[in-house]
Amino acid sequence: MNWKLAFTGVAAACLFVGVGTVLSPVSVAQDAQADARTLKPAASFQSIANEQERSVALFQEAGKVIQHPRCVNCHPATDRPLQGASMRPHQPPVLRGDGGMGLPGMQCTTCHGAENIPVVGQADTIKSIPGNPAWHLAPIEMAWEGKTLGQICQQIKDPARNGEMTMDELVEHMAHDELVGWGWAPGAGREPVPGTQAEFGELIDAWVKTGAACPAS
């Protein structure tokens, strides 16, 4: 037996299998989908030696939540909220009103109660009406729609645009606010934001502690 030829054949077969595994479109797509639904723990970024680079990486991971439709829909660029994964204009056509609660006669609480309400007999795409005791739009100063993650980062840090919150108050808001927490329990028919609120809060806390550096874009 020619052992040299046999070894070459085995090596070639291993290389083929390895390349096929790495480059499989299905595998790559599945990994990307799984990554989009989860949050890396803040501790996993400790291997980034440069503190500023680590800070940016932490905020980019938190950006999976910040730029998710569940969050952007309540941070629109206009006075009209957005809906759904496609972030389409809200139907019926409601407007911001005082305190983000809607206009008289068509306030948020007209349809949105203190909790998610299942819907029976509607189209498959409408399975529940979202609800929370504090349901309202974010202030226009905190509009995220159409902005890059870097722009949102600068906005979040600016007391003139974040409701005059300190960085410690911002961490508390992200980690424990119940309306923010709705994003992880949005009701039937809606994809929740990635990870958990606790994981998100830890990312924001670690970002602040590493200097709150923002992505370039």
C-alpha cells in the first residue's frame, strides 16, 4: 500500500469536510440568526486590552437591543409611533401628544392597557395588543429612528437629550425600567429583543465603567 498516497487522500478529505463546514451557507445563516437573538455577557469583552475599544465593543453588543424594532418603534423620528418588525407607521394614525401619551380622544391608553392582551379572530399577524402601565412614546429628543448606533450613543450620553439623566441613572433605567423591560416580553406575535434585561443592563454598566466610548458610526 502506498501510505503516502493514502495519507494525502485522507488529508484532502478532511480539508474538504472542514471547508464545507466553515463555508456552508446554512450554517453561517444559522449562526448569524442565533447571534442576533442573544447577547454576549459583559465579562466576555475583558479580553479586549484597549479600554476604549472594549467600551465601543460593549455598546455595539448592547446595540442589538437599542436598534431592535421593539425599541426603535417607540423612539420614532416623527410624532407618529412605528409598528411591527418592519417599523411601519402606526395604524390607526395616532400622534405623540403631551408627554408622549397621544392626543385627547386618541391617547395611548385608548387601546394599550397595563399588560399585553391576546387577540382572537384577527389576522395571523395580529396576535396581541401590547400593554404596560407606563405605555408612551419616548421624548422626541430621544428619537433613534434613522440614526446610526454612533449617533444614538452620543445622544444617550447627552443630558440635554436623555431627560437629564446621569450615567448612573441611565444604567438604572436600562437595567430595571419596566417599560424598557417590555421589549423582552412583547406579547404573542412579536419577536423579543435579544438576551435578557439583566444582560443588557450589565453591558450598559460595563460600557459606562470603561469610559462610555461611542462607535465612529
